[in-house]
Amino acid sequence: MPDFSAEKEEHGGKIGWGVVGVNRQPEVVRESACTATVDGKQGFGAVGATFATKLAIQKALAEGLASVAVKYHKWGTPAKLPARY
């Protein structure tokens, strides 16, 4: 398992200063039958991405096609995972 101690320290500081919102829930700010824009409220990107993905699946099942964008989020460290994971 990779060591994420540096990332934990980095995000811990951002959380403490309010840069990353821990308890913020994504919100749909614009919507049509097959599109939506989600405000991530400066929360963790994984939370906003999961919310948007579930919304896109619902819309695609109903309309046959969907596109959902997420704005104002903090993506964090998933891109820093070692290649073996």
C-alpha cells in the first residue's frame, strides 16, 4: 500500500484553513433533461464526481444520453497513485 502521509498533511492543512470543505454536499445549479452542472462547493472531488456520475446515469437511463459537469471542487491525490495501483 502506498504511503499517503504527505498528502494527508497537505489536505489536513487545507481542511483546517477551510480551503477544502469536508461536510459540503454537491448541488445541481443548472439542469435540463439530459444535462446538468453540479457545484462541488470546494469539497473533495471524489464526492462531487460520485454525485455527478449517479446523476448522469439517471439522466442517461431516462433520455438515452447525458452530460454532467462538475465545477468548484478539489480533486486531491488520486492522480498521485503509483502506476502499480
